[in-house]
Amino acid sequence: MERAFEQGGVARVIADLSVRGIDLAAWAGRWASADPRPELIAFGSHVDEAALSAARDAGFDRVMPNSRFHRELAELVR
């Protein structure tokens, strides 16, 4: 990840909100300085509004429930 970050070779960063203990704001802030800046995507349980809101507040570009993420996964990894 470090090399990709330094070389600007990352198009998307995807965060699984079910993984606890991630500092979303720090993570988003770190990628904000990449050139070009990757799209930041977070996904999680539709009932975990706190986690979804935290990702939005942290600056993630797209925040979605698990079901939508899985429907769009093939498109996201192209």
C-alpha cells in the first residue's frame, strides 16, 4: 500500500465498516494528499447508521450498505 500511495497508483480505496477500530478520518485524510486522489468508498450494515454517518463525516465519497456494495462490486474493481 505504501508504494502505491507514494506512486499515485490507487484509483479507489474501499473500507469495510464492519472492521472495528479504524480511524476513518485519519484514513481519509491520508488519502486526501495522494495525487491523483483516489475515490474513497465505505460500505457497511444498513442498520449501523453510526458507522455509515462516521464514514460520510470523515469525507468518504461514497457510503453504501452492504447489499449495494455487493451489487456494484464488479463495477468497482474494473
